[in-house]
Amino acid sequence: MKANTNFTKLPQSYLFSEVAARIRDHKESNPESEVIRMDIGDVTLPIARCVLDAMHKGIEEMASTVTFRGYGPEQGYAFLREAISEGDYKSRGLDISPDEIFISDGAKSDLGNLGDIYSPDSVVAVADPGYPVYVDTAVMGGRGGDLTESGRWNKIVYADSTPENGFVPRPPKEHADVVYLCSPNNPTGVVFDRETLKEWVEYARREKAVIVYDSAYEAFVDDPAVPRSIYEIPGAQEVAIEIRSFSKTAGFTGLRCGYTVVPKALKASGENGEEVSVNRLWNRRQSTKFNGASYPIQCGAAALYSPEGRAAIKENIDVYKSNARYIKKKLSEAGFETYGGEHSPYVWARHPEQTDSWALFAKLLKEAGISCTPGIGFGRAGGGYIRLTGFNTPEKTREAMDRLGKVDF
Ligand code: MLT
């Protein structure tokens, strides 16, 4: 076959694969070193009992011809779509109906798969730094152009997040058709305020763009002044798709379940400028290419909307947030500038004397046995920074920060 050369244009490996490979190399050369993982945002607390019980029940149903289930609806079971519509939207005053919610096997897949429904020549805009899946999948879909010496793709529009704008990116001057935004942000941990999010919604309306709003970390927000959903901004249902995940909120990184909201009010333009329903396009894509998330996993996800499920989520998130606060405090004591770590599991940091992300990654790994994620891996504007996660256990987090406190920067 002939290769899809969009793939061959990409750097050799995905950021988190590269980080994992370097940790493996370090362990091979230093078998005695016990590395504390603070790089990838993988959770460590166990799954809530009510979720396990619901999954057991779902599995047991497979044992009888009466309750057995084969293929489920590609869009997800009604019981979960209804629980999400009520629990995450209607109860918060947002009118999102079950048929606007599509259950997935996680946010990452949908973030990539959405590229199927945009026109191939769409201009993509991203915040820099940003979750690498946005840029990588734009390039895979032929929307990146070429990688320039500056480390940026010449067809992608970048909105920088910098200390000057408080890591809250503003809409660019250039036109874009598809905009990826993330709040609470991965990697910076910073959240959008309502006013700035409004500016993005206005930009999307003006440019006839769609915003893909990654709110995988929304459950970390507990300040009512901070938006948890883009649909809190009037008019956003006409311009935004929202993507959420149970991974970080309920420990589903290994179980795999998330959802994507595609409002019926959202329209794309067709060949002759006519309106095309994006909900219908996405439904068509999903029914052809996806057979739905696993039934027992969806049973487990639905249990998260019970009072026990809600309490379990809060308990886990409180632990991760307390870890993040601790990391932030200890990094500051060690002379780092820090951002995020408040409505987020992520702390974004920079040391004035150590301004090469990969060199700082290597130093922490070698001298403290701590792995972090180098900020440059999230984009050019992430150069010089590192990201640490609060997803390890409180004990390991404290040990990691004790080790960090002994490093000479
Ligand atoms: C991260 O560490 O940024 C995330 O865990 C990666 C992911 O969710 O795929």
C-alpha cells in the first residue's frame, strides 16, 4: 500500500509514549531507582463500590438469555444518555437533551474521530500549549500543512497561552473553521473565565467556526464563578461541541467511557452553502464506525449519577486536588513559578534557572526519581515549562515533593 504521508510528517512518537520510553530507559540503566510517576494524567484511586456493583450486575445479565445484550445502540444506552442529560446539564439549567449526547470509549478517541466530519480543508486553531491530540490529529487529517523550523505547522492557527495573558488564550486575528479549547486546561491547569469564553463564542459565531470544547476536567471546578460547560455561555449551542470523560473524574482511564455533546442547533455549511446538521453527521459517522461502548461499562458510568456515585467522585477529586495544592506549594518553595493546580489536577511550572523542558525532565528523573511531562511537548509556547500531576497517591506525592526539595536547581 501507499502510506498516508500525513502520518509520516509527524514526529516519531506521541508525547506520552516518548516520556514513557525515556522512563523505561532510565529504569534499565538504574534498576535500583524507584521512579514516582507524575507525568501522564493517570489516576491511582480505585473505582467506587457503586460503580463496581453496577458493572457486576451488567455482566451477570449476560449470563441469561432473558437479559443478555448483544450490540447496543451506537450512540449509547438511553439510561446513560438520560442520566447525563439530567445530571450534568438540565439540573444545572442547561438544556441538553439525551439525543444530543453520544457515549464514547473516551475523550481522546472522539477528539480524533471528529476530524471525519470536518471538510478536509478546514483551518484548525489550537491554544498553545495544548493537549497534543488536537494538533497530531489535525496533521493526520491533512490539515497541518508542513512543520516549520519554529516547531509549528504552517496551516494551523495558534493562540498562545503565556504568563502575560495568565495562560488564558484569546481568539486569534486569523480565520479558523475548527477551534480546540480545553478548560480546566491540560496542560496548564488554568480555567477560562466567563468573559473570555464569551469572546471565543463570539469569534466562532463571526467566523462560522465550531469550537471543540474539551472539558474532561470540569469536575475539578467547584467555584460557581468558573464555567464548567461551554453551554453556560448564551449562544454556545449553535457553535460548540463539548467532550467529556469519566477517566479523571471516576477513575475510568482503564475502563474507557466518555461522551460528546453535539447540539441539534449546531449547523455546518454544505456544498452549496446550505445548512447541514452536525448532530446528524456525527450520528452517521458513529453508526458506521462505532458499535458503542461496552454495556457493563455504561452501567458503571450510569451509577456515577446516584448519590453514592456523586459522593465517590467528590471524595476522589478532593484527594487529587489536595495533592495538586501540595505540589504547587512545594514547587514554589523550590523557586518555581507555578500556575494551575487549583481547579485542576495539573500544576504547570517553570524554574528561572532551568529553562529547557527536556533537560529539566532529565534532571528530575536522574536526581530525584520523579517523572514529569516536558512543557515543550504541548507546543512551542510550553517551552521551558514542566507539568506535574496530582493523580498519584497522597503518600507518593509527598515523597516525590520531599525528593524534589533536595534537588539543587
Ligand atoms: C495527560 O496526561 O495529558 C492525559 O492523561 C493524556 C490523556 O488523557 O490521553
